[in-house]
Amino acid sequence: MQDPITPAHEPPYVRIRNLDKVYQSRRGPVPALAGISLDIRDHEFLSIVGPSGCGKSTLLKCVAGLADISAGTIEIDGRNVVAGTPENLGMVFQRDVLLDWRTVIDNILLPVEFRRQRKSEWTDRGSKLLELFGLRGYERRFPWELSGGQRQRVAICRALLTDPRLLLMDEPFGALDALTRDELNFELQRIWLETRKTILFITHSITEAVFLGDRVIVMSHHPGRIEETITVDIPRPRRLSVRETPAFGAYTAEIRTTFERLGIMKKEN
């Protein structure tokens, strides 16, 4: 089931229509995405969950302008996404991609260097972001001195430096241990409530998708399609303990049932 179209009086910030993505290989074309139509509202936290190989990351790259599309359209704030990354966009990958020979603050300031802007004009904002993420005083540390969770916090600070309106996150906590992942889930929700960015969040974790998302998009694979859209009607801020409630369990069970129907997960006996 495709995502319902946003009402005319509430134009979506991101509008995707009939998106196909086909990769070319030596054995012939490989369809990665088929018929994706999706609206993302301004200030919305949208989670996308699906199995490995379903095209989640490919969809993110298409929205970011890092991958060409084979058919359909993508619009951000009414403008077509063409080759090249759109303005007003930040991106966080599964790996933090920090440069170990640069200090934390110099890693954060990398985007303004690419723009040929003066680092000195952005240093204060970089330090304030570090403080927001509980890393005050870490400006002159090097990435190799940090834990995995701290490194990922720095990567998020870097993505937020230029105050982008849209934040794309490609399984940013997938490589972290369970306790650190829980901590960063809670921190990300807090930052989102303060900044109200529009966030498109990719994950393999059903629990993570429901905890963070206003809506959860469930994808199938071969090629990737939207199978279900679930609105998560749980008040915010959400404590981690909300995962133990019947309401939360009902949402995760609905997603698991969809995966069972698609043959992605085995049915429990």
C-alpha cells in the first residue's frame, strides 16, 4: 500500500512520484526500486524499515541527488532533484566517516570548507552543537580518542552544522552496541524535538523505527516497494520504557506481520 498523498492545503516538503531505480550490470538490468510514491511533511520524522537489499539506502541516495533515478520524479521544497546534492540538506551514514588526522571541531567544520567559507565564522556553532550532544570540551580531541557513540555524535553535529532543513540518516546507529544505540535514539529524539528538522531515517530495526518515527514506511525487496505506511500515535517525548507498553507492541507486531506475509520473517509457532 503506497503512502497517502498529503492534502492540497499541506504541500509536502519532499514529494516522490512513481520512482524507479534500475542498476545496469554485466548480466543485465537490476531493478532496485519500483513505483515509489511518497510524501514527507515538513518537520516530520519518517522512519523506513525493511530487509537488507530492499533499496532503502538507494532511495536515500536518490533523494540526496547522489544516485540518478531511472523513472519518476523527486521534489524537495517544490524543486526537482537533479544530479548533485540539493541545498539545505545534511546526511549521516552508518559509518561516521570522520577523518582521524583532524580534530573533532575540524571534522565538524568540513562542510563549510567545501563551500570555501571561513571556518572561524562557524567555530562557535560547531562548539554549541557539541555541547548540545554532551561533548563539551571535545573540540581538540581526535576521533581515535572517542568511543563509537561519541564518533557518531560528532558525525551528526557535522551534518547539522549548516542548519539543514532536511536530514537524511542511513542506519546511523546500526554498528553500535545495544546500550549506546538506545542512548542515541533518545538523544536524537531530543534534538529533533528542539530543532524540528525534517528527518528521513533508514533502519533495519523495527523497534528503532517505531520509537523514533511519526510514521513508519515498511518496504519489501526485489525490487523495493512500499508495502505499508503506519502512523505511530504515541505522544512525545517518548521514554525508552514506552517500548514495553501494549501500544508500542501493537505497532511492532503489525510490522512483523507484514514481514511474515512477505516471507521476509518466519512466522512464530
